[in-house]
Amino acid sequence: MGAQKETPKASPKKKSLQYLFDLDSRKELSNGRRLSFESENEEEILYLITYCTFTDPLKSPSQQDLKRLKLIQLLSLIKTSKHPLHAQILSFSFVQKEPALGGVVVRGVLKYWPVTNCQKEVLLVGELEELVENIDPEQYKKLALPLCTQITKCLNSWNSQVAERALYVWNNEQFVKMALQATEDVFPVIVEGMEKNLKWHWSKSIKQLTENVKAMLEEMEPGLYTQCLMRLEFHESAALQEEKKREEKWERIELAAAKNQFLQQPNCIYVS
């Protein structure tokens, strides 16, 4: 028999698509290997989008696990890609066809949130709003706290565009419905963010929008909002008292150190 031709090996510096995405899914997942996706080639990104979008949801569990793995790889581009528009396909391409993937997409977006890119933040706040409208309502309670926490961080942003876009999310009925699924967990985070904006934000328009959202939340849950506000004031007062005690303690330490240094000065006789 003739000698078999050896297949060309992939470059060690950059793994090929064939190597990355055509591996045996069971072997890949059992080894716990974390694939890296370093290229921003449009064809490769399109390959990922196509695979995640058109894979039959009724396939074997191993294929579904591999699909989730590739979806996470695509989500990682949110942080590293220079093209923020890649994220716009997330809610429409995946979640509308397969709402069960909504939780994976939301957690991926939150995990790779681009904290230093305001343009991407504005875009992704809108994507989170779209995702909430398309995911399975049964996932609302699990996703309410992480989603509201990220939205609160955005409305506290010093960039007025990011803060404004995050505040407008509260006009979305589905988002409010999701937040109400876990009010006991969500409201303390929201109340703290609202009060922080009203005290410290530099933009008058953002403060006005914050007042409007605060009024809406107080109208929905007046008792809980007041309770969270009182708890926040208590924690702030306790923090101030703790800071005051710390300063007084340092003053006593400095006085004791200065006194000790004065007492330990050597008695020297200077001869001219």
C-alpha cells in the first residue's frame, strides 16, 4: 500500500478554524479546555454566527454543549473586537429562535462587558433591553439581579450618553416586569444607584431623568423603596462613624509616636 500523506499541521501561533470548531465536542468538554478566539476575520465571525444561529436545537446534548461553547466564544468578541456592531446580532439571531439560550447570552454579555468603551456600553444596554423582551420569562427571576446591577452601574456612569441610555431602559415594560420578579434583591441595588446619581452626578439632565425613574419606582413599591432608603441611610451613617473612629485612632497613634520620639532623644554634650 502506498504511503499515506500527512495532513498539514496548524500553525502553533494561531489555531485554524478546522482545529477550533471541528473537534470532537465530548473530548473537548471533558478535558475542560478553554478555546481562544483571537482573530477578527469577518469570515470566521460569520462562521460562528451561522453555526450558533442555524444549528438544530433538537440535536444531541453534546452538539448543544458545543454550540454553547461557540456562542461564548462569539460573546467574548464584545470586549476585544474593534467593531462594536458585532453585538447587534445577539438578541435577534439566537434568542428569538431559541429562547433557552437567553440566559447564556445575557451572562456572556455581562461577563465580557466593555467597561472602558462608552460606545459599546450604549450599544449593549440596548441589546440587554432587546434580550429581556425575547428570553423565556421563566428566567426573569434568575437574571433580574445581575441585569439590574449592570444597568445601575451604567446609569451611574460619568458618561452622560451611557447613563441616559441606562435610565431609559426603565421605560421598557418587560424590563420592569423582570425587575418585579425579584424586588427584594433588586431594589437595594437600584435605590443605592438612584441616590448616588442624585447626589454626585454632574449632569442636570441625568439628575432629572433619575428623579423621574425614582418617582416611578416609588409609585410601584412605596413601602419597599422607603425601607431600602432607610437602610441605605443607616449604612452611610455607620460608615461615617467608622471613618471618624478610624481618624481619631490614627490621631492618637501619631501623638503617641511623636511623644515617644521626643522622650527617646539622646542626651548629647556638644563641645565646641
